[in-house]
Amino acid sequence: MKRTDASAPRLRGRPRGFDREAALERAMEVFWRQGYEGTSITDLTRAMRINPPSLYAAFGDKERLYLEALERYQQGRRDELGPLLDQAPTARQAIERLLHEAARLYAQPDAPRGCMLMLSCTACAETSLQSQLAKRRADVKKALKARIERGLAASELPRGTDVDALADFYTTLLKGMALQARDGASRRSLVAAAEAAMRAWPARRR
Amino acid sequence: MKRTDASAPRLRGRPRGFDREAALERAMEVFWRQGYEGTSITDLTRAMRINPPSLYAAFGDKERLYLEALERYQQGRRDELGPLLDQAPTARQAIERLLHEAARLYAQPDAPRGCMLMLSCTACAETSLQSQLAKRRADVKKALKARIERGLAASELPRGTDVDALADFYTTLLKGMALQARDGASRRSLVAAAEAAMRAWPARRR
DNA sequence: TCCTTTTCATAGCGATCACTATAAAACAAA
DNA sequence: TTTGTTTTATAGTGATCGCTATGAAAAGGA
């Protein structure tokens, strides 16, 4: 095997025999599909094609590997969805496009169904992990809320609109869509739910 | 200890020293809080106050105990929510009351947050269990759809309303509310999401 | 009283869990 | 080459997993 990570400064000892990023990608897929508790080190080492000592040397332990895999997942989602939120001309269109894109991503054929973050540790014994994940999920709401507030400031929404409640509503729907996708819902069905949710958008005038 | 289950026909051997229903109730609580994979037999025997052989003699194995606990949970929910759906004067009010009642139940202080069914095995390695649960969750949609269809038949909804999509939407919201509750959402916040979702109800005239 | 039946608590089964001690292998520096 | 550093694969560690063998205890029937 050859060293594949050319970006790191050449160190002294024997070079790593596997691609750290590729291994992390494979670990992410397994965690995404099976969850934290449902995934064993054996599952991981088989998917990553490395032995346990290599895993522990490169990633610390199971929990840190999980968090790093989740961070990688979230970074990918932020890269896809962030510009979509920012660049939409109105808050309404931003949310609409976000939901449609989520419907597409959650039902992709070549990836685990649903959202790795939303479906993580929803009922699990790892309380410390659970609270960390709840916090990350709360960040999603914050992003929606910020975009909606921009729309309110631009007078797109009725004065006095409860932005927090609206952000909560669409976050709730995103979580529900993730679970629906995991239960086998088609992209079409997810899009229909997204479109129904857009009917709840506050009317311009009242 | 005394025999507590007086309804069963007296059998020959030594009488059971614990209340089967009470033990099942305690098992339900643990599974509800920690999920299937996050709960060990030790967790269960401690909560149920029995030893492993008693658990296996009375309930079969871990999976069957789980399914029986889940059935008990669902029966309770059906008893509370079923009449609410049936007796509401219109489909719209039926869904509205259901969502409000779900908000209350999901944020009860003396029970695990969220819904045992909706949060079960959302990402887990037990694929057979996962598909069973997906099926049970699909039954919730069926119940909503049936009620909405009644409303359509009673001309409460515009002709040509996509009842399936509407049922999917409110099921999606229910799943999302369960996840929100598990992440710490208040009853007030859940109610707000429910009310927002009711704005998506089809207009009477168009 | 004695036999049969069922449940009980103790103790422990093999398998798997997350994780690691060890030493050979593969590199850079001396 | 020699030395030092890091990664490698093998082969485990103790702990916990779901589950059960065993024999005493507690009941009814003979």
C-alpha cells in the first residue's frame, strides 16, 4: 500500500496504509444506517477495511469516530443547503427550497434513507451523546429562524409574526420527513408533505 | 410475596411471585426511554424487580417482551386517541384535537418524552424489528387517512382533495413532534407546531 | 405424607462488546 | 547501516451481552 494523504507534513515513522478520509466516509455510512448503538467496532473495521488498532490510532475511540463522522455528514449538508437558504430571494422560497432539497436528499437511492443527524440516538442509553445531538438539532432550527427573521426584517411577513414558532414548525417537519424517509416514504410523498407545510406559511396581508 | 393476578385459572405449580402487568409496565417505561438496543436484560430485570429466568419464563425473550410492551403502549394510546378521532364533529377538528392531545402526551412530566412507537429503532441494526415498527407507524397514517376520508365523504373538504397526501403530512408532523419532544421541546412549543400545521388544512372553498 | 408441577434465586454459559498489548514492518534521520 | 518513530496485523484483555442449567421452594392433587 502507498501513502494516500499527501497533504500532511511528512512524519518520521511508517506511513499510514489507508486513506483516512475514505475510511471516515465508510464509517459515516455505517453509523448513518445503523445508528451509534447498533454499530459495533467489528462493523466499522470491516467497512473501513482496517484493523481495530488502526481505527483507535486514527480516530480515538468509538464515540469520537462517531462525532467526526457526524461532523463530516453535517459539513456536507451545510455545503448543500446553506447557500440554498442564503441565496433564495425570500424567506418563503428559502424554506420551500430547503424542504424540497431535503425530500430529495432523504430519499436518495445510493445512501441510507433519512437524515443521519435527525435520526441519531432518538431513543438511546447514551445520555451524553443524546444531549450533544439534541443541541446540534437545535442549531438547525436556529438557521431556519435566522433566515425567517431576515424575511421579517424585509417586510415579507406580517408584522408580529411568531418567527420562533414558525422555525419550530418547519424544524418539526424536517424531523418528521427524516423519519418518514427511514420508514420507506418516496421522494414524491416527502415533497407532498413539504408542499402541504408551505400552505402554513403566514399570509402576506391580513 | 402473594399471587396478585387473580384472573388466571389456578394452575398446579408454585404461583408466580410478581405482578405480570406491573412488570410489563416497568419494562415498557425502560424501553420507551432507552430504546430496544439501549436497554439490556440487566436494565429490565432491575426495573421489573425480577430475575432473568422469571423474565424469560413470563415473556419469552427480549424481542417478544419489547413487542408486548409496545403493544401495551399502543393500546393505551389507541384508547385515548381513538375516541378523540372518531367523536370529533369534523375531520379537521379530529386532526386538530389529535395533534393537541399528542402535544400534551409527548411532554408529560412523569413519562419519557415523545412517542415510544415513533422513536423506536429509527436507526438500528435490527432490521426485522425496524420493518415491523415501520409497519406499525404506517398504521397511524391509515387511521388518519380513514378519518379524513370520512370528512371528504361528508363534503367537509374540497372535491378532489388528496387525502393520502394530507394524511402523510399530518403523520410526518406527528413523527416530528415526537422527535422534538425527545429533544426537550415544551408542550407549548409542540402546540404551536400543531397549530401551524392546521393552517395547511385545505380551504373549504376555492 | 408424597408426588407432580411450576416458579424461584443463584450462578454461570458461550458470544460479543469496546478496546489494547505486542512485536514485526516500513518509513526518515543519523 | 543503524537508530528512532509510527503503523501494521495478530491475538488477545476484562466486561457485558442475551440467555439458561440447576436445584431449592411453594403450591395442588393423590
